[in-house]
Amino acid sequence: MTTARDLPAALRAHAHGLHCLQAAAELLIGHGTWLQRDDFLRRFVHAVPGPASDTPMAVIDWPEAVTGLAGGQLPCSGSEHRMLRIAASLADGIPVDLRDALTGLDSRNTELVREAVTRASGYR
């Protein structure tokens, strides 16, 4: 990716047609924080060429990101932690305790999660 502006399109290109992956991508895009962090982008987001278009794709290494999060390599607020864990669960099936993950989210983040669950189930 050449700019942060390209990242949402690249994440969407990779997730195209896969409801759960789209939900996770949109959750991170809407949340905004993780896609602005150089430590997250450098270690866990990888650009790959798109198969049939000029749009590059961005792939997130979800298991490694969650491992980094759990290992203290990605210091963050509680809500940032929760949002990344929820996105990883949607994208890659990584288990998340919803009672812990949803408790303490503000109304904006709760709405983003609601939209992600709706998208993951195939509705927009």
C-alpha cells in the first residue's frame, strides 16, 4: 500500500464475497484506530497483488495479531483490545468471550459491532 487512504480498499478487495471477512474488515475500518497504527500495520498487515484488478489486496494475519495483543506487543485501551479480538473472531474464527468483549464498549463501538454481526450473517 502506498498510502493509508489505499488500505480500506485493499482490505475490502481481499474480503470481497466473504461475509465474515467483510464484517471484520468493515469493523476495523469503522473503528479506525488499528489501521492508523504503524506497529499493527508493519507486523500484521501484508499487501498482496490483486488477481484481476489494479487494486492491491491487504491481508491481516489475525492469529499473529491476537498473539501480539495477548503478549503485550500491542499496547492499547480496553475497547481497542476488544474491537481487535471481535474482528479476529469474525475474520478467522479465533475464539472470543463475548461477555468480556462487549462489556464496556461505548455506543459507537457497540453500533459498529452490531453492523459487523449483521454483515457477517449476510445482511447489509
